[in-house]
Amino acid sequence: MRIAAILVSLIAVLLSLAWVINKTAFDSGVALAAALAALFSSFFLKRDSISSGQTQQVSGGSVGIQAGRDANVRDIKNQ
């Protein structure tokens, strides 16, 4: 995802730069500034991570219930 965002924003910078060279105007300059901002911000995206599933920490005499879908909780007793 991160590499795709960088590539797309780099293409946008190149296209808007060509637009500025071809027709220097306010709208082409704004497009170049927006594309540069997108390229700059794409480097701050978090890296893709593979989720390892659900985790939970329960301490003391407490009960922890964790469900991936609907949970039906009835009489739960500490053992």
C-alpha cells in the first residue's frame, strides 16, 4: 500500500510538473503543490503489518472474554 501511494503521487508530480511547464497558471501551480504534498506525506504512511490475531491480557481474578464474532456470555465463574 505504501509503495503504491508513493508511485501514484510521484506520477501525479510528474504530470503536474509537465502541466506547469506547458501552461504556467495558478491552477497548474496548485496542482503541483498538492501533488508534492501528497508525495511528501506518502513517506509517513505506516508500513503494512500482518496482524497476528487477537491478543488479550487478564490479571488477577478477572475474567477475559474475547470473540471474533458474536459472543453469548452466560454464567461465567472464576475457577
